[in-house]
Amino acid sequence: MISICGLGRGMRSLHTPEDFRLAARRRLPKGLFDFIDRGTEGEFALDRSRRAYDEMTLMPRALIDVSRRHVSIDLFGKKMAMPLAIAPTGAAGLLWHQGEIELARAARAEGIPFSVATGAITSLEEIAEKAGGRLWFQLYMWPDRSLSHELVHRAEAAGYEALIVTVDTVVTPNRSYNARNGFSIPMKANRRVVADLARRPGWLFGVMARYMLAGGMPRHENYPAALRVPITAGVVANPKNETLDWADLMQLRRLWKGPMIVKGILHPADARRAVDCGADGLIVSNHGGRNFDSAPAPLAILPPIVDVVNNRAAVMIDGGICRGSDIAKALALGATCALAGRLPLWGLAAGGEAGVARVLAMFREDLSRTLAFVGVTDPSSLRGVDRGISE
Ligand SMILES: Cc1cc2nc3c(=O)[nH]c(=O)nc-3n(C[C@H](O)[C@H](O)[C@H](O)COP(=O)(O)O)c2cc1C
């Protein structure tokens, strides 16, 4: 594990989630920063998801020996150094040259899983080869399902541990700020975008130029060969499929032998059905508030989902996780573990692997501190811990 003290000098001046966000904002073109930072429509889901953590309290307890505490858990029969995984984020490779490898290395050093997105810029095979560690593969479905099934076989051949099937992105979300600033993926080289990129020479030379020198414009290397075009080609190749249904999930269950995690579940009835279809894990998620602005906060909907799942699968959660105490709150309400999307990306944009390592160390140290304050010595004892409210 990398301790905070062992990190690069630049990272040592970053102490809070907002420090990392602002450091990322200074490095990235505005369009790219907004693409990662913001939500959808009025950004109510984004705000609601975060506020649910701010408004939840945990009751501190006194005079309990917590000196021998630890933050590790077991998931899918293996140890995780803390109850946190890095969520899949398609654009990570645009924030830092080969950003997915940097994220995976930091996750491996910390002893937690890293989720590789279908839309990664570096191929799932190269990430496995150069970073290793506990890797989960996130799958989107193309209208031609066989293209996605091919990816499942690739992930299996590369030794991925778990398959994450994302079910909450059947149509393109309405992100009007991207329409306004001209940014999209695939990127279109209009005047606004070119001017925006030119204002960030550090990013232009440190990220884009390195891809160009190493073989050309970045591409989504996991995409099927026919769709693997440069991200500036301007053609819409993103996988979206409005016809997905439960039969697709059952088919994936038959294809994938390892743990299958269904991501983007919010309705308890959907949670029950996903588990009935053979899911080993669920991620209670509104996609970080990026898709459907009327969606509830994942934390608010967690308890009924934990109830219906009734220990038949691991219930995970994401959306708004910024602190170790947020992880503790989710576990207090019955989650097995949490995932973080944006904060590791801010760490990546701020300092590559060292930045992500710093973010993960913050999560770990903060979670350990939270355990001590609430008087428990391991994450599993958080379940049902006193929240400090009279029911
Ligand atoms: C820039 C960005 C790209 C994302 N890309 C994907 C993706 O390709 N697949 C997916 O399942 N989720 C994707 N997500 C959603 C994350 O996996 C996760 O659900 C979300 O970021 C959690 O919220 P948080 O950012 O507040 O931690 C993306 C999120 C961000 C911020």
C-alpha cells in the first residue's frame, strides 16, 4: 500500500475531494472537464445523490478499544483491502496518457478492484498485461448483441474476475452543457473545441501528443474492429440498445462463468429479478447523476434493495462517494461495498497513478478513522450501526 507520505510532492498539497477536482480543472480542457464533472439536465440527481450522504449522520461511541481495527472485507471469496472499487468510466484514457493503466496500477497497489469500461481507450488485454490486479470488465450492449458477447469472451480470455453489466444507459442522456461547449465523444473538431484544447497545452502535449506519437489518435480499443475508429472521426459508435431485456441478462449469465454484477439498479423489484437471473452482485446506481435527472439518490433507495436481496447477492452502491465516511454510511445501511467514479478520475487528471493513489489512501485513512469514531473495528460491524437519529 502507498501511504500518503510516500507520494509525489505535487500530490501532497491536495487534501480534500474538492482540491483534486480543482487540480483536474486546471489541467483539463473545459469541455472534457465538464463531461466528467457534470450531471444531466438540471443536475438534480447529481446533487441529490451527494446530499443524501451529507444529510446522514453516524453516532460516535465512547470508551471502546478500537486500536486493532482494519478496513478489509471479503468479496467473491477474495480479500479486498477496503470496501471500495474504482467504478468504470469510459473517458479515463483521455485524462492521462493510458489513464486506465494508471488507475488499475493504483487500485492494485491499494488492494482493491478496478473496473475497465467498454469505452476504455486502452484495450482490456493491455490493461491486464501492464497493470494486472483484480480487474472487473464493464459491458455495454450493441444492437448487434454478438459484438458485445465477443467482448465477454475477450474479458474471460484476459483473466478478468467479474463482469459488470450496465443496464441504465439504453438511450443517450441529455447533457446540454456538452452541446453548448461543443464537446462530445466522439469528438468533433469545431472552432470552440480547438480553442478549448489550445488553452491546455500541458494536456495537449502530455496526453494527446503522446497518443499521436505512439500510433495515432486515441480510439476505443475494446470496440469491435469495424467500430474502432479515432475518437475524432465524428461517427457515433457508442453502444446503445433500446431493446435490451431480462433475456439478455440471462444469456450473459450463461456466457460468463465468474461473478456477474448488474450495474444501474434502483427499483427493488429489478434488484430481485436481477438476482433471480443469477446476478452475484448489484450496483445501486444512478450512473453518477449523468443519465436520468429524476432518478432517486442511490443511498435513499439502498435499504429496500438490501431487504429484497436478503443476502442472496452483494449489494454495492455508487454515486457521490467522496469520503471514507460515505463508504461507512453505505455499509451502515447494508451495502457490501461502494464504488467511486469521479474522485479517482480527479486524482488521475491531477497526477496519474500517484494522484489516484493519494485519493485511495484518503478513502482508506478516512474510513479507518470513521470506524474508530463509531466504535467498531471492522467494516462488517458497521451494518445497522447507530445513526444518531430517533426512529
Ligand atoms: C466520465 C464518466 C464516464 C463514465 N462512464 C461509464 C461507463 O462507460 N460505463 C458505466 O457503467 N458507467 C460509467 N460511468 C458511471 C460510473 O461508473 C459511476 O456509476 C459514477 O461515476 C458514480 O458516481 P461518482 O462519479 O459520483 O462516484 C461514468 C462516469 C463518469 C463520471
